Amino acid sequence: MHVAMNTPAGRLTVLAALLAGLSGSALAAPADLVISHVYGGGASAGATYNRDFIELFNRGSEDISLKGKSLQYASATGTTWSSFGVLPETVTLKPGQYFLVAGNVQSAGADIGAIDHNWAMSLAATAGRVALANTTSKLTDATENTIIDLVGYGAANRSETAPAPAPSTTTSVQRLAAGCTDTDNNAADFTAAAVFLPRRSDTPLNACKPSGPVVQEIVATCPTSLQAEQGVGTTALLSARDGDSSVNSIVIESGGVAGIGLENVVAASGAGADASATLRVGASVAAGSYALRIGFGNNDGQSASCSIAVRVAGQLTIPQIQGSEPKSAYNNTVQTTQGVVTALVGSGFFIQDQNGDGNPATSDGIFVFGSSAGVAVGDLVRVTGTVTEYTPSGATRSYTEFKDIGALTKLGSGISIAPTNVEMPTDLARFEGMLVRFTTPLTVNGNAYLGERGELTLSAGRREIPTNRYVPGSAEARAQAAANAANIVVLDDGIFTTPTTIPYLFADGTVRSGDTVDDLTGVLDFGAIGGGGAAFKLQPTATPRFSRTNERLPAPQVAAGNVRVASANVLNFFTTFTDGSDAWGRTGQGCKIGSTTSKSNCRGADNMAEFVRQRDKIVNSLAAINADVVGLMEIQNNDDIAVGYLVDQLNGKMGAGTYAVVPKPAATGTDAIRVAMIYKPNAVSLVGSALSDGNAINNRAPIAQTFKAGNGGKFSLVVNHLKSKGGCGGSSGGDADSGDGQGCWNATRVTQVERLRDTFLPQVKAAANDADVLIVGDMNAYGMEDPIRVLNAAGYENQIERFVRPNGTPYSYVFGGESGYLDHALASTSLAAQVAGVTEWHNNADEPEAIDYNIEATGQDPYVANPYRASDHDPVVVSLNLAATYADVTASTTIARSGITLNRVSGKYTGTVTITNKSAAALNGPLQLVLQGLTAGVTLDGKSGDQGGAPYLTLPNASLAAGASVTVTTTFTNPSKTSIGYTPTLFSGTF
């Protein structure tokens, strides 16, 4: 080691001492333990890795212990060593073994992974000094003679001979030859290059060669593989050279068979010259794989070899390659086939046997993965490549295709293939890779990934979620699931990237689930699909012809009643956005979950631009529903701020005072979203205050409110949003996905509805003194799942099954290309008789996500400010025909009034009204005498109340028998002394 330093003359004795001390020994010569790699950028912005590190290396031939040794650091121009770290005394490095010492983890840069030893070092990124020393204390002038190895880098004033080049936050100083080079000159021994992951003690050993003259070896040049076609054959050139000797022999050492041999073997003309030979695979060699080992020798007795994988492809028909089994018998073999190109797609092309084999169990087509350059639809081509079974991510089966194409020959052009007719549902595996035509109309079952992937899920008819119709786990549900699995094909767009223009949209900017496509023609692919999993996918070869068989309705259509109730999911309607701003332009805002408030808790719109789009769709949707009472799900849990904003916007569209907020109850849950209610004050009035159940099982507490209609009829609305099916992390026991179709957290949902049944609903009925209850909301359970059947068994009747099922599949949600209803309307027995009709307005679930309010980074924005895709759930609308609590029985009576007299002492006006039951039946009470049209300015003293703006008196009689009469006294306050007039009417019942 030669140490160079820019120091005063007085320090030269230190250098002499240092040099003298370097002759000390450990288990082996100390110079054999070196610093092989230094990185000091770990604490800097833009760092490649998140730690400083120093890598040690045993370049010698004997074990070296780290006992008694340390690493030391000094700044580039410092006069003292600033820090040191003692190395572990129990570690011994074998020859060729590395040891990684790293600093503390920093915030910038990638993780370097496991380390051998931690020292809280802080190295300068571009200049400094690192020493390896035979001491466990900080170096001083007196102990510098213990230095084993010194690396100065950048502008360091001390180094071995000259400093290594300056590194940076993305480069490091690296000892050459993987640590083996040591000439005692840092400038010559190190390079500054892009930093790589450091080596550590479990890195494979790197034994250095002994010093002395380097014996050069034979360097062979061979292909790793060679592909040939049976009946044609092929050749490859082999060569080798040796820098200090002549290569004079080339032979096939192993693997050779008749027809495979070497030709034109030429020895090297001298040291450093090439020897060469031609490897020939003859046309007669049978199809198969041959592992050759080629040996090379020189005139000094040295040898070298290379391995060549020779694959000879036999020509098979496409049906032979495909076979009738799930996997090809020729998987992982090189084969040659020929066929007509039927389609070009983003990752290759499809070919099909010109004649086929007539066997319906074997496909006549196959996909060729790779470049389609130089081929066109209609070309007859011969292809040589490796047959492989491709299994897309999430798939449960594979797909036979060609890859690693070695030869592609055009044999003809202008040839057409007639598509094979296919009728769904069927086993599509028989047609993989083939040009097909679906002879029956296919129905769009899913469009969630139309914008992202250009995909539409198609089936014969609409696929219903099994548990929407059948009890989970039942034989019927399992049969439905199997039928659904066999009834799906995904229409793709052939480009395999996010489309810049969304395909398949109608002129009105949508393609709806329920729309149909006829005579769909294309090649049958198989691959990953949006949302996970894999499916057979049709890459169209002719423009699909769609029909609007599922029309958009401008508003829900439901039988008439006297009160309209709706349940509407508003898809995370937040007035606080994920960017920290809000609907009023304020910044630095957040959303609350439990006790934390942060913008990361917010959902829904990311910013004001998205929010306006979301708001306008929701307002248009609610205005079209035009319900008297609306239960809302997925609205921000921020008191009544978000729901109040929504009501203001609705009233701005529909007229001031149209809607009002049902004031929130005390508990609204701990989630970022909650349920809420709005109502029309001119249609219904509130009875009492809203109630909720804040039990810990309900992170989104159910809310109840009792309403009274104009005819006195009452009902209580209970709005729910049960635990989601997804987000399975942490689920166990009854909450784990059992595979019966109910998803995760089913036990929690059952517990929620059991508490609803046993605690909250009885509380609601008692507070209202009325048994008429309507349960609505997103129950996150389909029609026949456990939570719904619990409520059914308790007497709450499923109104969707009653009114919607007879007219078709009920659904409010589309997921995975299957339809079902998560949004419910369940009525108590007493209220069920007053339900006039129920409908699901399919303005949301059937629409593609691509048209919602989100602003995506694509080339097309199909958003329109209309009611469609305002949410991912469809609203449910219930028409109630509430029975009146009173009836006008005036026609069954004669009503006689006396004259009105003035009491001059009291100033009151009095009179009598005699009511006689002229019917043949008793009039049951309570009986109410209403003074309709009482003169303005005149008030009825002692009135029982008002009905429709008119005062009334409750008669003392509980009933009035046939022919019986009752007389009541009326007393008026009449400050203006005007003539008193009114029309008496009699009602039976309670207002």
C-alpha cells in the first residue's frame, strides 16, 4: 500500500509509521482484507439506495477474522478521524467472501436488503476517506500504523498513491475485478460507476486468482440454441480463439446423432487467431431436441466447451398440435405447422388450418405470439416455433400457442377461412384460436372495463348472481354458478392496451348491459380480463352490430300511490375532496374516520372539477326519481353538511323548499360515509325525531324516521348500509369467504340484521306507536342471502321479489358480468298491504364506468351531465298507498247550527252545532267536527287542533249510534266583530 497525502512536512513521520505498521499480520496477510465498495449517497436527495455502505472483501487464499478490527471515517480534508465502528469479533471471512457494513436507513432511495453489520456511518457522497484498521478505538496519529487498507475518494487529501474517482448520489467507488485488484493505488484500483446492490456474506464466493502472469483461456463462440425444420435442416458457424495459444481442434463431445456433424473445420493460424467449423443439422434428422456439447482444444493442452440446444421441428397440423386434451401433447417442443392468417392483434396473429380435421373436439386454429410484420390476413404461412401452454394471470386453465418463432414463410395469399358457427352457452375450449361466428344474439352482461381495456362481457341472456335467486350453497345455486361459468365470452378490441377511443359506444354515448349484439364474428382468444381472472375473448374481425334492447328510461316508472319513497346510493358524495379542498373552495381540509381527520380519508371526487360532474349527475338522478322521501347511502359523514349541500342543489333545480333534510340523529357511525334522509315537506311531515343505532357492530349506523302523509297515514323508514362483501383482510371464521357466493363478512352482516330485528326495529315501532315499517338500503347481500332471509323470517316481506321478479330478473348492481340486487325494500306485514308498487330504475348499474364523473387520463371523455351512471347502484322506488287515518262522514249526517250570539261581558261569540246520524249504522269515533272556511280573523276557542288549515273539535262521543244526535258548543274570538261563517264537516278517525 502506498499512501499519498497533501500534508505539511511535519506529518511525514506519520506516513512512515503508517507504512511500517502495514506489515503486521492476522490469520493471513492483512493486505488480503480490503475495502471493495463504498457508497456515501444514502442520506441525500435523489439517492439510489437508502443507506450508506462499505463492503469488505477477502481477496486472499486463507480465512481472515474481523476480531479487533474497525472501520474509520474522515472527511476529505479533515486532520482527524471523525468516526469509527468496531467490526464483530465472531466473524471470519473465507477466501472470496464479502461482508456488508451499512449505515442507518434513510428516507430516500431503494432498500439495499439484508446487511451483515450496522454502523451509524455518515459518509460524504462525493469525497472522503475510509480506512480498515487493526484497532477497536478511533485512530490517532499514534495508531495510524494499524491501518490495513485505505480508500480516499474524490478530493480526499489522503489515499493510497492517488484518490479514487469522485462518486455521487447515484454512483459508488468500486474496486476492480469484483474486489480482487489491489495495486496500492486507489486511482488505478477503483472506478466510479452506477451503484449496484452491494454484496454481502451470503453472496457466492469470488476466489481471486493468484498474482503472476495471466494464462489466457480458450474463448468459444457458439449459439445457445439452433432451430431446424425436419426435411430442410440448417447450419451454424462455430469459432474459438486463445490469446496466448492456437486452437487446433473442434469436436462434438456428446449429443451427436446421425445427420448432425461438423464440416469445414479450420484450425487457428496462430495465437489469437480464430479456429472455425460449421455445425450442420441435416434434413434427415428426426424431429426432436438434441443437447450437443462442442469441445475445443489448443496446442498447450487446454480445453473449453459450449452447449447448443438443437431443436428439429416436425411439421404437424394445427389440430394435431391442439389435440383433444386440455394441454397439447407437444407442449415445450419445437414444431412446424401451416395455416391461413385470420387476424392480426397487438401481440401477434392467429392462423387456422385451411381444411380442418373435422373433429369437433380439436381446435383448427392457434395463436402465434410475436411480431406480425410481413404477414396479412389471408396469407398462407408456415411457422416454426415452440408450442407452449400460456396461463394468464388468475386463470385456471392454459391456452395453446406458438412462441419463439424461428422461421416464418409465406406460402400464398388471398385465402379466406369461413367462420365456424357457435351457439352459446358451450365449451369454448374446442374453438380456441379459431375464427368463429356466434349465431345467437349475445347480451352485454358487463361493461366495467370498456374504457380501461376495451372489453365487454357477453352471454346468452343476462346472467343472474346465483344467490340472488337461490339459497347460498344449495344445489340450485351451485348449478346456476356452473351455468354462468359456461356462459361467458369477453368481446375485446384487439389492441391489448387502454384504447384512446372507447369502442362499441352507441350514438348516445353508452352501451348498456342488456343491449345485444348479433352475428358477432372474430377469433377466439384467451387471456386476462379486467377485474382479475381470465376468460375466452373474442377479437373481432368484423365490426360488431349492437342493438339497443335495454332502453334508457328518463325516469322510474311505478304504480301510483300517495307517497313515493326511494333508496339511492350516491357513490361517495363528499363535499371534501381527496386533494384536501372542498365544495366552497377552501384548502387544507380533511375527512373524519373515527378519531382521525385527513384528506386521505376522503372518497369520491378528487377535486372541484370532478365534484361538479358528480353533483350534476346525482342531482339530475334524484330530480328524475322525484320521490317524497329518499334514503341516501354513501354520503359524507360530516354532520348534515354534505346532505344539506345536496338539498340546496336539488332545490335550485326543482324549486325552493322542494326538499328538506331529515335532521341527523345523535349517532351516524364511525365510517367516512353514512346514511341520511331527505323529504318533501309539502308531501309528508316528520313525526318525532330521527333515531339511529350506534352500536359498535354498525360502523354505518342505520337511521329511522317516522313520516305522516296528508291523509294522516304514517310509516317509518329505516335506511341501512351493511358491511361490505369485499376487503377480506382480517376476516376469519364466519366472516371468511366460505365459497358459497356470499363473500366475506357474512357473519357480521347477519349480526347487524339480528340487532336490527331484535333491538332497533322494536324501538322504532314503539317511538312511532305504529307498526308500518319500510326497510331500505344497500344491504350488501343479494336476494336469498342469509341477512335478507333473517329479516324475511321476522315478517319483513321482500317487495322486490313481489313486484319486480314477476317481470324479469331483479337487479340493482352488476359485478363480474353477473346481475343481482344489493338494494332492498322490505316491508312489515302491516305496511306490505299498503305497497302499491316497486321498481328499480336502471340508470346506473347497466351503464359503463367510463361515462361516470371521474376524469381519466385518456384521449376521450364521454361524460354527459345527465342522470346516467350517477352511481354504481340503481335506485329502488317504492310507491305507498297509505291508508288514511280518518274519513269524511258528513254525508251520513245532518248538521244543524244555531245562531251565533255575543256575550257582552266576555266579548265571545257562541253558538251550537247539532249533529244527527241519519244513516242506519253507527258512526265510530273518534269524531272530528271541522269548521271549513272559517271567516278570516275569527278563531275557534278550545279547538282540538287544525286539519288542512281549518280548526276542529273532537266530539265527546266515542261513537254516534244510528239516529242519535250530539250537540256541541262553539265559542269564537272575533275582535273585528265581523259576520262569522264556516262550513261544518264531520270526520271519523284521527288526524
